[in-house]
Amino acid sequence: MSDDLESFFWVLLYLIAKGRKPKKSDVSRQMQLVFDQYDVGDDGITRGGRGKLICLREGGDLDFITVRKLVKTPCKAIVEELRSLFRDSYLHVRQEIDTDSETQEDLRRLREQDETVQSAIRKLQSSSEVLAIFDKHLAFKWAVDNDCSLCAVADLFPALESSASGGKRKAEDDGRSHNEKQKGKFPSSSSLRRRMLGPQLVLSSLGSGSGTRTSESQ
């Protein structure tokens, strides 16, 4: 459950940074440092997660100041409360990978004895805490009539428009094969979603023991 909740936070933050473009500000570099960060260790193994860990901590990329410039709705408060919750769950987790067993045991013991860490872990065992955060902020009256997003939902996910109307438009049959029709066309909605989310080089998930679980590949 905690992994799913954390994934939701990262998707929310990504879409905010992707769909908003404040004046005189470009967050594309920050997005790369958070979502595309990875390191190749001396053992030749590629590991990710450090960029997201830094993002959770004060002064990191896509921090609260950046989010505040991106959105004016209660969404910014939702992001920051979620960030605080996951920040607590990652206390004492080091940015650099240390595979030394003695160090890992010290960190595990430290996290077990820290009530802030344990409280965050307990809260993330179900969705109740996260839903409470959403309920609290979405109950406010929004003082913003238009959030000035770059794209409407229909622009990002065209397939949703037809499904919402209750039916699909029947394709015209002009005698061409399916492959011929697809040439020069936009990608399917599923391909578009994957392209929008970008390469998932970083996987940072909450663990019940020593902390993060990072993606590895030879």
C-alpha cells in the first residue's frame, strides 16, 4: 500500500510540473534531476532513487517554492503535506548507496527507534491518511477560476473525451489496412500516456525496513 501511495505522489508532482509553465521559469531541468536521475556504481549496477530522495528533503529540486509558483489552487497544499509524510518515512535513509551490512543494521535500528519514522510508516499502511489530506484541502473554496494549465484533459488524453460521451465514433472504412491508416498518425492514448510520463529510470519505494528500494539493472 505504501508503494502505491508514494507512486501516486510522484505522478501528481510530475503532472503539475509537466502541465504548468510559469512565467520566466523552466522546470524541465529539475524534472530530469528528480525523475530521470540514476547512478552507475563501481559494480556496474545502475541504481536510481537519489533524485527523488533529494526532492523530498528541504531545498531539493521541485521543492515547495517551485510548486507554489506552479499552482495557486489547494493542490499545492496537498503536494506539500504528502511530501512531508514521505519525507518522514525516509528519515535516516542515505542518499548514497551503502551496502555495508553493519551500516545497514545501524540505519535499520535507528529508523526503528525513531517515532517520527514509525508514525509515518503506520500512516502509510492504508490510504486513510492520504484521503484525509485530499478531503481537507478540496473542501476549501477555490479562489482561482482558471488554473491556467497548458492543456485540458481532453488535449492530454483524447480517448477520454469519447468515452465520457458514452460512445465511440465509428472509423470510416476507406479500404486501407490498419497499418496503412496508422502511418503519420498520433500514437495511441496508451502510448501517449507512457511518453508523457517519460522513462521510469528511477524507482523509489518505501520499505518497512532500512528505507528505499531502488531499481537495478546490469
